[in-house]
Amino acid sequence: MSIYPLMLPGWEDLSTWGAEDDYLYAQVTRNGLSDDDGPEFWITPHLQPTCRTVNELSQAISEVTLVDRPTVLQAMTLGVQPAARRSLGLPDTGSV
């Protein structure tokens, strides 16, 4: 299991994403809201179709945040160390 910050402006304070053995997930909460009772949006196979690629997860995050997918993908990439980006299927920050 891995967990990374989601550096999406307006959502970056509490939002995260990560990888389990065979799927990706996200916990997304707007800045200024509490996640004491859980995230505002929980993108997980238990609640939504399974995301197996970064592109699928970035699309799901885009749909709940109403932020365009390229911006979401960049926000996902910025939260991951450069050495781990390729193994997760993330682009280099210069190509986002």
C-alpha cells in the first residue's frame, strides 16, 4: 500500500491518493472542510468502479472536483518523488 498527497489547489490540505495491490484509490476533501467523519469523496472500488491506472483515477478525481484532468494528473504527479513516478505510470512534471 502506498499513499501520496494530492497537490490540487483548493483540495491539497487533506486530499490523498494511493495504490493498493491491484487498484488505485483517492480520499478527496475540499480545503476548509473537516475529514473527521471521512473524506468528502472516497474513490475506492467499494464505492465506484475500480481504477487500475493513473488515467482512470485522475478522471474519477476530475469528475468529483470539477477540475480538468490534466490539472488533476499534474497534482497527482507533484505529490510523488521523481524516482517513483514511472512505476506508478505518472508522467514527468515537464510533460503534464
